[in-house]
Amino acid sequence: MNRVCVFCGSNRGARQDYVHAARSLAAALVRQRLALVYGGGRVGLMGELADAMLAAGGDVIGVIPRNLLLREVGHAGLYDLRVVETMHERKMLMADLSDAFIALPGGLGTLEEVFEIWTWAQLGIHRKPVGFLDVAGYYRGLMSFLDRGVEEQFIRERHRAMAIVEGDPDVLLQRFRDYDPPVVEKWIDREKV
């Protein structure tokens, strides 16, 4: 594992805990000599995370769509800021550059990004770990909802279990290192069977 992609909010959130968690995650990544891949922004938790990485001497790769860069939310302090045309290109490049994925607290964009990456793991498109840094119980309700999806047989238990949820960044990164991806069955067209 060399690079970790982090999805997080373009807002700082209502609690200082979220800012502290972004900075703590940056410190853990630097301690473990892991580079950060993120959305390339200078605002919100994205900016806090990138700034903390840069201040500690960490490697940071930002990936940002041109229209967001033009709105002046791109991080000007990055040595490696990659500009793409679409949000889909952004996610694809971030996935290609990364060996693991973490969701810090964030809004709809963060959820959309982490769920797409998680779905790709479910489909066997990649075998990289996906995790949530659960700060102040932020993701507790979401995980309960997903457990309900398992109970109601919309989500398979093995797919739900792919998500690693921890409150401590060092523990989360260690679980990533120990991650043994499940075998994903081959999808078949049942109409042709």
C-alpha cells in the first residue's frame, strides 16, 4: 500500500472533531509513509487534510474537475494537481492512483464517491480496501441503515462486510494492511443460462 484516497467534505462540518480527524488522518498517513490522493480542493475538510499533509512533508496528489478549479476552490499549494474534465474522470483517476479508500465525514459528494468505489469492489472491479473513519459517530446511522439492507436481503452480508469502519486512523490503516479481499463470484447473464 503506497497511496490512500480520501473522500471528504468541502465543508468543515459543525464540530471541531471533524477538522481534528482530518489532521489526525494526515499525521497517520505521513507516519506510515503513505501518499494522499484526494479531490484537490483547498476548502473544508479537503483543505484541512491537504494542508496538514503538506505541513508534515507528506506527498499529496489532487484530482479536480476543471469547472471546480475555475471557481477557485483548487488547492494552489499542491505540486501535483491533476485537472480532469468530468467528475467521472476524477473518480476513475483517483481509483487508478490509489491502493485503498477512506471516507471522512462529508456530504452527498463524499457518499456518492465512497459508494461507487465500494460498489466497484462488490463487482470485482478492484480488490482494494474501503473504509470509513467514523468521527463522533458520524457514520453510525449509515451503518445501521446498511445493516437493515442486509436484514431485508437487499445487501449481501459479504458485501456489507467489505466496509471497514474505525474511529482511529492508525487502526483503520492497520486493518487496510491486514485486508484480505473476499472472492467475488463471476457475474453471469442468467437470461442466457
